[in-house]
Amino acid sequence: MIDVVLGVDVGTSSTKGVVVDAAGRILGEAVRRHAVDRPRPGHVEMDAQVWWDEFVSLAAELLDRDDIAVRAVGVSGMGPCTLLVDDAGEPVRPAVLYGVDTRATEQIASLNRELGADTVFRRCGSALSSQAVGPKLAWIREREPEAWSRARRLLMPASWLAQRLTGAYVLDLHSASQCTPLFDIHGQRWIAEWAERIAPGIELPPLRWPGEEAGRVRTAVAGIPAGTPVVVGTIDAWSEAVSVGGHRVGDLMLMYGTTMFLVNTVDRLVTSPSMWSTVGALPGTRCLAGGMATSGAVTDWLGHLVGDVGHGVLFDEAAVSPPGANGLVMLPYFAGERTPLMDPDARGVIAGLTLGHTRGDLVRAALEAIAFGVRHNVETMLAAGADIRRIVAVGGGTRGGLWPRIVSDVTGLDQSVPRTTIGASYGAAFLAAGLVGRPDITAWNPVESVVRPDPATAAVYDRRFAQYRDLYASTAPVVHALAQDQETGP
């Protein structure tokens, strides 16, 4: 009988699960695809019951073997999400997703006036933005009073799964640190007086570290025996960092997925008005983080637009297009932009189009646009005092090598690519393994290759990056007006 751990991650476009043995070998993996709901522009939601149903389905598939015994369960998920449940633990409305949901702009402005933007930044480490949970709670309270009247507790994907499995109501410290302005980054505790003003009647959860035990499975489910320990879990990007060993001081994790996330682990509190300062995934750590609202979502959009062409074909065509995409520059702000612009009304722009441009040029321009966004974030982090000694890449976008190569060329930075880049579900499994042993992530998942920049591309990418920055500034007034038309109608 092989002892294994189960790791499950709820992502934006899918839920993924892995079964991993004590040496870190993946014995099985499975995926359940899903879509988020976009009921109106700027609103991005999901039915939390889908998260549970997919967890059960994945567990049943992965644990349907006679030669394994599951010893612990790890969970993680996209975030910070805002899921409110009633006294019985049932959702009162669909979960409001993380920074891609930009509905709460009025509440952000109102809270900044009421609490003081500078005071929020000093106390919480991050400015209010579309990423913050507090304004979304205020939006639900103001706009949906019937749902609010039934709401009693706040959950996120990882804590939702942990609660369904164990009955425990807990949240990890990292996720809490993205609940601005409800969390004190210095004291690492809830700010009771602000919570009462913003979310009266909501019982905030006790806080623990992601790798601690949330509780034990109450009733056997999908091959998981009663009594199996379950970790508290955390937000997917931080679980991704754990999965590749990118959670030590000086590490910068780049997550190549539907969105792009950057997490730099630092040895002290580092703040920037246009980035997020958070608690880290492991005890005693802190992070400076950033996130782009879209990355792989843009190439997905292009693929659907031209007839559901697969990524392999699109990336092969993009590889033929030269650096600079034959004179195209794209802004990848198709769902607004998070860091460092903090502009929910930003929109996508493609400049330089001619009748001679190909589909490959468009895909190349999209990949370069995401790389320019990474460079913008990295430069902002460094200016704030970030400590970047090593970059580790993770996520589905690392496959094939083209996308990471473009990012290295644009940024001029090396990237380490580990053997396993499946991401957050593997990180959740590693955290679960810590409940029953002492796993070593460097042994589990050693670096397999290093992507190095090509100096020959530096000149063209420096020029394109300057054009990328200028394009946003010059088109912002028009796209902001268009964004308002999309919200209210012409």
C-alpha cells in the first residue's frame, strides 16, 4: 500500500487534482474545466457548489485505486474571493471573484474617504483596489440587502472546501492579508472596528498558517476516510510558489496561467501603493506581490475568436513571427488591470495593425504584451525595495517554452523552470504532506532548466516596452470613456 496525499486547487478556468507519494512523485492527476459567470461588465462570479462538486469528482477519480492510502488532503484556490454563507453554511449568493471583478469602484472611493486612503495603506500594507475584499463586502451589503441579511460567515475556495470536509471555519493568514481594509498587516490580525463598519454581522474566521491542520474529515467522502487531516490551504498563487520552492527570501515566482501573478518573498515589510504587501505562505514570511488581470485569458480569447484553434497551433505560428510582432503593440488589459496600474477601466488595445499582419503576429503581440506587463511589475517592485535574487516559473504557460522565453527576453532576466510546473494543486499536496511527514520541496521538485534572455532582442524589446507604456497613457481617456459606455450603455 502506497501512502499518498491529495492536492486540489480551484482555479479560474478549472479545478485540478493530484495524488502524490511521499517522494513527491505524481501518481495521478485530473482536471475539471469550468467557466466563470460574467452577469454584466466588470462582474465576475462563480457558484461555490461547483467547487465542491468538482472536488468530490476529482477525489473519486484519483483515489479509485486499491494500492494507495490517502493520509492527508491539501486545498487551495483562486483569490481573494468573497463567498458569504448563512447559518447552515450555504452560500447566500455566488462568490465574487478576485481582482478581475471590478464592481466595487464606488465602495473603494467611499471607504478611502471614510477611513483615509493613507491610513488604510499604512495599516493594511496595500491600497484599496479591485483585489480587496472589503469593498466587495460593502457592495453586497449596499446592493443586495436580502442576501446580506442572511450572510453570517466569509469564505474563500480553500476555506470552503476545508469547511465542507471538516466543519472547521478557519482562514489562512495570507488570504486574510488580502481582505483590505479588514486586516492589520503589522499585527497580523483582524481590524475589529473596521470590520464592524464594513461588514456588520459577519463572523470573521480564526486565522492560521496555510500548512496547519484545519481539522479532520468528518464523514468519508469520495475515497477519503473519516479522520483524514486537511490543511487550512491558501490562495493559488502562493500555493504555486510553494510548489516550485519559490517561497524563500529573494525568490520571485511567476505564475503563467489565465492571469499572471508575481510573488516576491522578502525578509521585511515592503510596501508600494501600486502593489500588494501580504503575509507569506509560510510562518514568518512576507511578500510583495502583483497580478495582471489577464494573461493566458488573452490567448484563449484569440483562439476562440479565430475558430477554437488550439494553443499548440497558435504558439507555433507566434514563434514564426519575429520579436516585435512585425510592428504590433498590444495592451493586455481586457479585464481592466490590477498591478501596477490599478485601473479597472483599462481595456485592451492593439496598435499598428495592417492588412499584412497574420494570426501569428497577433498571438506574438499578445505574448509580448503580457511580458511587458511582467516587466512593468518587476520594475515597480524593484523601485519599492523588493529583493529579487531568483525567478521561478510555474503554470501551464511554461509548456513549450515560447512564452517564458519571450518574458526573459523582454525583462532581461533568467527564469528557473522546475521539473513539475502543474502548480497550485501540487503545492497543496506538498502542504498536506507536511501534516504527516517532513517533505523537502527541493527534493520533490528540482529545477530542470533555466531560460536565459537573448541579448540580440534587447534593443527591439526596449523600444516596444517604451511604446507599450506610451500607448496606455495616450489611449486612457478614450478607453475609460468606452469602459463607462460598456457599463451603462451608450
